[in-house]
Amino acid sequence: MIAQILFIALFIAAVALFSYNAKKVVRNIRLGKPADRSDQPQKRLMTMLKVAFGQTKMFFRPIPAFLHLLVYAGFVIVNIEVLEIMIDGVAGTHRIFHGLGGLYNVLIGAFEFLALGVWISCALFLIRRNVLKLKRFSGVEMTSWPKSDANYILITEILLMTAFLTMNAADAKLQALGYGHYVTAGAFPVSQFLQNLLPDSASSLVTIERGCWWFHIIGILAFLNYLPYSKHFHILFAFPNTYFSNLEPKGEFSNMQSVTNEVKAMLDPSFTPEPAEPGRFGAKDVNDLSWVNLMNAYTCTECGRCTSVCPANITGKLLSPRKIMMDTRDRLTEVGKNIDKSGNGFDDGKSLLDTYISREEIWACTSCNACTNACPINIDPLAIITELRRYAVMEESQSPASLNAMMGNIENNGAPWKYSPADRLNWAKEN
């Protein structure tokens, strides 16, 4: 009974803490401006099923995609057993689903193979990051915390799968001994090879089995509460992020209603303007971005695929699309903490532009959309860069000299070049 009470208390506390932190993240996302992403629900659902569930964009790099699929499938399916663990923890039972008979044996056997797949995949991911040191896992934005964050999760998954298999191995030996309530149930095709490493004493086996059982469930609850502080929040956010992703052609510029009203009024004096929300042009800080941009920031996996294909980054320029997303998330987290501490409206004198993201970064972007195409969960760094640029140009009249010259030529000559419209066909005249 003491164990049951402890389990229930621990579970309730873990869920309550996660809910508290998750609400803060949702609150932060809602600081963004409105964006209507309710159109084409069927297409959005198919996009989510294909990109988030099916992970189709991952397979442009087949080896890491296969390993990630093993971790994804293994972690999700193996943790179906958490349902049994939870029922056992609350009711004080042991392997309550053993009544399924042969089906239960098949399930436990499949879970063990998947656990082994997760273990191997995480070990290979650790090697890729820390031994092979692949280039896309480095960069100015990949400081000690982002690198450690990835390693912590990989190590945790290895430990959880090890505990799961060790628990099964001890359980199988106790079943063979006919000890206590350890009913004969389950097939153990992987953990059977661990049985020879365990002691023969029933009391020691019970200690190992119970220890691994508690480690497994506590580890999962700890992992749940680690998510709001980690890039691994994408485990949850990948699904809404792909559902609400942009379905319009990549790179299509979004018009501001207030500007559209002015242009139409100049062209047609009888035009009746549509209501437009007043505000600044573009974005200087995170609250000027849309809630979709902010959700993108929390969803970023820091995988570096966007930066690895960015032509500006490849040629040595300062821009890194991954850094854009990480900076946006860091600034949004900082704003959220300011709200918690000092309430709404607190001005800390900082902003996303200049404090976190430099002018050099936003103007290095070629708007080619390579980053948005490469992202495995449809994150759009270009949308944030575009809004920061719009603020610099329309609010501050600050843009590179070459861009100012081009816009001046368009205003005066109707083309990016300095030639008069009357001289455009001079090249075609006979000498």
C-alpha cells in the first residue's frame, strides 16, 4: 500500500509540474500576433500525417532517418507498456495484462526488439555527435548547453531501455523460480541474454526487478518534465507545427493590410479600406511575430539541416537559420520570465533584433528557401528573417546601400536599374 500511495503521489506531482510549465510555453506562444491557419483542414491533416507521423522529409538523409525512425517507433511503442506499469503501480498488481496470453507474449517480445533498436540507435547518435563530430552539429549557436541537452536525452534513453530489459530479465528468472506473485507471462527474446549476468538469489532478483521498475517510471516522468526546457519539446510540438505550417508557395511575401489599404486608396479614391490592426511594420521583438513563428521556435530540433544547406552559411557568412530559431526561442523564454517576474508591459531594454540577431545576419539571407525545404518538421526561418527586414526598412529606413539604390531605381525608373525607361530597348537598336 505504501508503494501504491508513493506511486500515485509521484505521478500526480509529475503531471501537475509538467502542466504548469507547459501552460507557460503556451502563454508565451500566445504573445505572438494572430495568424489564420484554419484553411484547408484536410490538406493540413495530410501534411501532419505525412511529415510528422510519417517523417517523410527525414529520409533525404536515409541513415539518420532510419535510426531516428527506430528511436521514434521504439520509444512510442515501448512506452505503451507504461500503461501496464501505471495500472500495476496504482492497483498493486504485477503484469496485469498477462491474461492476454499469447498476444501478451508477442507484445513483450516486440517491445524488447524495439528497445534494443532504440538502444543501438541512441548509441550511434552519441558516436556521431561526440566521436565523429559531424559538422552540422557544430556552430556558434551550438554552445555547451545545446550539445549537452542532446547528449542528456540520448543517455537517458539508453538507461531507460537498459532498465526495461534488465527488469524483464530479472522478472523472467523470478518466473522460472515460481517466486511469489511473478506469474509466468511474456516472451523475452532479448533480455534472456542478460539473465546469466544476474544473481540467482530470489531476494536480489526482486530488488533488481523492483529497482528497474521504479527507475523506468521515474525516468519517464522526469523526461516528461524535462521537455519544456529542452529542444526535445518537438516530440509534442511537431504535430501541431506541421498541421499549422504554411501551405502557400514557399517564399510568397505576405502583405500587410494597412499598406494594401493605402495603395488601393491611392489608385482608387472610392476605395473603402478594410479594417486593419494598427501596429509597427515588421518585427523588432518576439511579440511582433505571429504565434506560428513562435511555435516554430519552440519546435526546432536543432538538427542543423537548415544551416547545412544554407548557401549564405556555406560561403562563410554569419547567417545560420538554426541560430535564428534558437535566438527567437531564447528571447521568447526571456520575455516569459520577465512577465512572470514583473508582469505584462515590462521593458528590459532588449529586443530580438540587435540584441539576439544582428543586422548582418538578416541581410545575409538570399531568401532561397533552402532552409524551409530542408526542415524535417516544416519550420520556416525565412518568415522571421523577412519580418525583421521589414521592420528595418519600413520603420527605421535602414537597409544596405545596394538595396536602397535598387528601391530608388524602382521608384524612379520602374526597374532595378538606373537607366531611364525610355532607354530600355537601346540594346536592340542597330549600330
